[in-house]
Amino acid sequence: MSVNGAHLLEVDRVCKYFGNVNALKDVSAHLDAGEVLCILGDNGAGKSTLIKILSGVHRPDEGSYLVDGEETEFSSPRDARAKGIATVYQDLAIVPLMSIWRNFFLGAEPLTGAPPIRRFDSRFAKREVRNHLLEMGIDIRDPDQPVGTLSGGERQAVAIARAVYFGARVLILDEPTSALGVKQAGIVLHYIIESRDRGIGVLFITHNPHHAFPVGDRFVILNRGVSLGTFAKRDLDQQELVRMMAGGNELVQLQHELESMSAEPKA
């Protein structure tokens, strides 16, 4: 909760329609500082639409969007960023051939010198990047290293660190572990916890309950644009979370069938 008792971010019965398609229907959720809220659902569940509403890309057709308890309407992602809501998308919006420090300050370059002749303060940028990444526990080999040479987990970590550096109060992560192996996914999950421990509210969007459960404090499950509810970690285990997601029951049934087949005596 914030100082005035309101949630850091909240959506109340939001709906979004695209023609005759109900992308979201009466979805409610809230996020507080220093917690990880996981939004789970299979493909087509409405996760991407919810992200776009929260980040200022779309406006809800019905319902309310509140920041610090005040109803808010964003006309663009710039408005959301001004409120401290940062979104890290799957493509990360990076330039692979640029160095780490150039990507870190892309669009927010620190300048030195007196007008009208000002230049990029590269010395400051390199120092700030190295120091801030170390504070986050990210030990880069060389700030001049092209971002494209980093592993997937390291690129996600740099993107998260950048959002934190520029004052994010809410960090929305769009499927940050979807294309990563086990070790690299673990790196990203570590920095999600690091961000939460800094008092940032983290919204972790994923279709993978095995990644969500270890770091999540609460879970919202979407199915075809409808919320199945919000669940605290203490109220369910990982197996139950899998079953509640779209396709979960089918996977459990398939597992039972495979176990029965392997138990049958061979002729």
C-alpha cells in the first residue's frame, strides 16, 4: 500500500473490445510496492491486451485504471512512464550492435558542455552503468561490449536495471523468460526478486507457472479474457496453479494416461 492506503496500481473491472471480440471482460487486479504480482494465462488469454492498457498503449473501454488511488487515463506510454510505470517487452527495444552503456542511456543521453555546443558525456555514462549494474548484482565484463553479445538473461537483466535506474515504481515484464534456458531464466528471476526487494512493484506476465511460482506473491489467472481470480501464494501450490491455467487439466490428464501406459505389463 502507498502512504494514503491506496494501491500503487489498480484496474477495476476493465474491459477491452476489438470489434466483436472481447479481449478483456471485467478484469480486476491490484499491485502494491515491494511485491510481485504474476499475470498468468495461455496464448489468447488477454495478457498482451492487459499489458497495453497498463502501459498506456490502449485505453480500457469500460472500467477504471487507478494509480496511487487516483483514476487515470493515459494517452500514450510516455504518460505511463511519467508516472513511474516502466514496461520491458520481449524484444527489449535494444540496438544489438551498440555498447551496453549506449543502450542503457538510449533516448535519455546525459550531456556535458555549455550550450550551444553539448556532447554525450560518455565518461559519466560508463561510470553510471557499471556502478548501477553492480548495485543490482550484475557484473558486466566491459561496458563497451555490444549488447548483442550478451546472453538472453543478461540482456533482460540490463533492461530491468535500466528501468530501475530511471525511477520505475512499477516494473511490467512481458514474458521475460519465454525464450530462455533454465540457467538464463534463473538469472532473470533473481533480478525480479532484487527489484521487489528495492520496493518496486513488479508485474510479471508469463504463461509459465514454473517460473511464476518461485517469485510470485500473488497470482492472477486469465482465461480467454476473463479473470479466474487472484490467489495468494499461501492459498495454492504449484500443481494447483498449473491445473487452474488454461490447458492445465488436459496436461494433468495426459500425465495420468502416460503413467498408466508405462505401468501396463509388456507382452
